[in-house]
Amino acid sequence: MEQGLALHHVGVRFGGLTALDDVSLRVAPGQVVGVIGPNGAGKTTLFNVLCGFVGPHEGSLTLDGRPFRPRPHRLTRLGIARTLQGTGLFAGLTVLENVVAGASHAARAGFLAALLGLPRSDREERRLRRHALAVLDTLGVAGYADAVPGTLPFAVRQRVALARALAARPRLLLLDEPAGGLGGEDIAELAELIRELPHRDTDPCAVLLVEHHMDLVMSVCDEIVVLDFGRVVATGTPEAIRDDPAVADAYLGAAVDEAAA
């Protein structure tokens, strides 16, 4: 059986506008797959389809070879976590509380125990806090556990958002423009983190990266899918994509004239 998440000939329309047209891709276990394209290529719509914010008009999705109809509130139960543009952290919670919220779907204590404040619920909360602190420590931001997000540099908030997603122990992580607003040094550190995710000894996860920073995508991805006007114009390794004339056409609007000769 085919493992991982796959899109099969997906199409999305908004009125008379075709946002995605016959898009297929697959993210297998152990892979980092990138989706790139110029502004308006369909990257955001693709991410929204994967997260269940937008339903496809044509085609289908599968998870481990079975039909998959994503719903945002059910993703973590299926082993899928996501980050959104702009971090999306809860402003009224501390860093630690934000990450605990990401892990809470896996809590073993039932709702009634938590509601009544029973010892079982207290033990579960302590376990979740230990796990959240461990994830923050892995990403180098445990020292900010008691801070609120609004007081932190943007690069730190990005790491906290990633920690919140990873606290759910996903097998697939969907990253939406994680390098937005980061400087060169921070992007290099982010690249190192992403490369490690599928190969960790504990809780490894595949990654689908929707991003416009080409250097980041080229340095971390096993496979890259290029969108232009909602269609897949190229799929391949970073090396193949770098040399593909269709990619140059998508980004420049015309074929590259080598050496202007």
C-alpha cells in the first residue's frame, strides 16, 4: 500500500478563476518535499486543500493509500501537524502553554477528569508540560518558556510555533512559509532543523514545505514541485529543478537567454 500523503489530479476553482488544475504530488515517509512557484501560482490554495480549509472540485487526496478528506480540527489525530504564516501563536498564553496546547490532543486523561480536576488529569498535565519543555529545549528556546509570544523576537516565535506543531508528535509536518520574516542566519538554522526532522531517532516526520525562499527549498528538499498558474510545470530533485527551463519561465516570464548572447 502506498504510504504517505498524496494528491491525485486535484483542481480548485473560485468562481471563474482556476486556482489549481490537475495537481498531483506525494509526500512519502522520510521525505522533505517542497512546493514553490511565483506569486499567484497556487501555493496557498494547495496548502489550504491539504489542511482542509478548501475542498477540491476535482481529484482526490489519499493518506496511506486510503481516501482522505482533511478537516482542520482532525489533522493532529491523523498524525499531521501544520504551521501557518505569521506563527499563529496564542497571545494570551506563555510559550510553554502554547506548546502544551499543541500536544494536548494526545492527552490520555479524559475530559471529565480534567473538568473535575482529578489526580489523573493533574498527572497528565505534568506529563504534557515535561514533553513540551523537552521539545522547546530541542529547538533551543526552552529559556523562553515563561515568556508571552508578543515579547519575543520573530525568529524565536517561529521556533515556538514549530515546537507547538512538533509537540503533537506528527508523522507529517506541513510548513507554510516558515522562513517569512527571517534573516539569513535564522534561515540557515531553520534549514538545519528541517533537514533533521525525517531522520530523528524519536518522532521522525516527513515534511511538506510551501515556501518562496529558493535557497531554503534547494538546501532541504528531496523533491520539489513547481507550480505556475495553478499547474505543475516541473517535479524533481533540487538539481533537476535548478536546471529546468520551465522553472526559469515560471519565475521570469520568459526563457532565460544564456549569457545574453
